[in-house]
Amino acid sequence: MTILTDHIKEVKHKIWSLLETVNDPEVPVLSVIDLGIIRDVQIEQSGATGYKPIISITPTYSGCPAMDVISMQIRMVLLEAGFTTIEIKQVLSPAWTTEWMSAEGKDKLKAYGIAPPQYKQAVCTPDAFQAEEAIQCPQCNSWNTTMVSQFGSTACKALYKCEDCKEPFDYFKCH
Amino acid sequence: MNTSLINYTLHLADTALVMGHRNSEWCGHGPVLEQDIAISNIALDFIGQARNFYQYAASLSGNGATEDTLAYLRDVQDFKNLLITEIPNGDWAQTTLRQFLVSSYQYYLYQQLQYSTDEQLAAIAAKSLKEVTYHVRWSSEWVIRLGDGTEESHQRLLKAVDEIWNFTGEMFVPAAYEQELNTNKTGVDVLAIQPLWLHKVQEVFAEATISIPAKSFIQQGGKTGIHTEYLGYILAEMQFLQRAYPGAEW
């Protein structure tokens, strides 16, 4: 019995490392693990010798168009690794938050030119014209930045500009 | 099979879908690029929320229903969306005002619905609430900016209030399926959220230097399938492909 449990552990470990190679198609420097959208990996025995991975994923935004592509890519990677039966479940609760993004992911984002979400974003309320959070420019590290638009190039981002180096940049919306 | 639960879920789904469709009509036509992107992003959030509700409604209905058959193969009288979502976009003042009125309603609605005894409705509501919160913020800023802006923008906002205020009352007149789901805490008592909504609208209108119209006639019927003449045109556009080429996929 312990041998079996150990083996399942090993398979799980392998799946997690495979998932690390699946990137978000819209922010290609982030893996699905960095993004915090893999909620659970379960293994079921399938047939005499096989294993069936059950992957639970959660969308960042309800309408995130990347979700279908991400599910397909996860399936592809697992198929290539020899898993033949795969289940990918979408879970909505608890709802994704930027706090689930890994520290490593935040560093990768910044290096890519996107300002990573702050720890505990402060302005997630419906009140109009709130004082903006100070967001650091990912290019020159200046704090002298302003929001250009609450919405940006993807559902999860807002558009900012740096008043010092004058570069526009994306920032993860409070969520 | 719980017919009221299906109808209620479809009501939430249809409202989100039709609103998302109307907003998507701005894509490529926004007043400036950033706002074009903003309204298109909001459209995307709505369509995502609609998908979640349709998927749940399909699982409740069985009979081979899918999110696509529910969105693409039902007719006008089957749709249960709020009438306010189907009226044409008008100008930017009318669009952002409608967004504010609908998003504020959804904000209080989903705030309650996230505690529903129905786990899936609760999950969709909690997820949607985060997006709606952002929509309320964006749209109330526009209402204030236009109302407290120039003489022209103020006049346009007043005209928009005039055009669509009659459609807001319907939000708070419960349909039979809403009443039934209130009794076991599956749905939301819309009468209870009306004062919260009104307070929010009053607050934003005051900043926008406009006032809430006196009590007026309530246009209603959407929740039970009686629609304005506009919905048929929306569905004709939205459903054409599936009806002309049944089962077509991307």
C-alpha cells in the first residue's frame, strides 16, 4: 500500500513539473502555476497500470479567453507525457485573486515589463475617483506613475504610464 | 427538475449575455481608444458571466442542452433578460449611464447571491462580483464626469436619464420564479436591495449634479419573456450563424 501511495506521489510530482511548462498564452512569461490558476491535482487509477490526472483550474476573469487555450495545452502536455485519460475541471470557488500569483511569477512579470500586483491591492471597491495606489514603473523603478486607463490589453490588466521615463506599461488590475 | 431554478439562472444568464452583446457593439467605435478597450473588456466580463450561468442552466435542464443551445437556439419569448439591457446603446452618455444603473444593481444582487444556498449560483456570484465592482467604479466615474462636465455633456446625460429611467423599475419587481427562490434563500430578494441601489444612485447622481426623476411608469416584462422590439434584432444578429449552419464550431 505504501508503495502505491509513494508511486502516486511521484506521478503527482511529475504532473506539477509538467504544468510548470504550460504558459499563459497572453502573458507568456508566466506558467499556469505562477499565475495561481491550478487549484488541485488529483490522480485516479485508470485501468490496470495507468493513471488518470484530474486537474482543477480556475479562471482569472469569467470571460478570460485564454482559459480554453490553457485547458487544451495542459491536455497536450499530459498526452505527450503518456497519460491517455485526462480530466480538466473548471472551478469557480474560491474566486481567483492576484494574491495567488507566485513570488517568482511576480519577478518574471516585472522583468517582462508588466508591473506585478502589489501585495494586498488597496482599491478594489466600487467608489469612484479613488486615490490610486502608487505603482512602480517596471522599466525605471520610478514611483512617479499615473493610470491611463482602468482597462488594458487583457481582462486582467490596466494601463499606466511612467511620468519619468515616459514609458507606458501594464499593471495587474486589483482583483 | 427545478423549473424555477432553471428560469432564475436563465434570467441571470440572459441579462448578462444581452448586456455583453450591446457593449460589444462599441468595439471599434469607442470615443477614444482606451474607452473602446474598456467597454469591450466589460463586454467580455459579461459574456464570461453569461457562459457560467448558461453552463449551469444546461446542467440543470439536461435534455442535451448546452450553453450554446441556450444562447443561440432560444427565441425572443424564451429570453428573460431585463429590458434595460436590450435598448439601443444611444450615445456614450446613455451607454455609461445604463452600465452604471445595471452594474450597481448587479453589485448588490451578487453581494447577496454569493451566500445563496445553491453552491453553484453562489460561486458564480462571488466570481462575478469582483468584476462588477470594477464596472461600478468605471461607470460611476463616467456618469459624474459627464453630468458635472460641460453644458453639452450635462444635457446628454439628462436626456439619457429621460430615455432609460423607466426601465430601471423592472429590476425590483420580482418574477414568480424569483419569489419562489426567495423562500429557500436560493435567490435574492430584489425588494430588499432596492434601497441600497437607490442610495448608490442618489450618491453618484448628486456628484453628477443631476437628480433622480420623480416616480414614473415602470416598463416591464423582460423577466417573463415580453420584450421590446429591439431584442429580435439582437438575436437575429447573434444567432444567425448557428441557425444557418447548425452545429458550426470555431
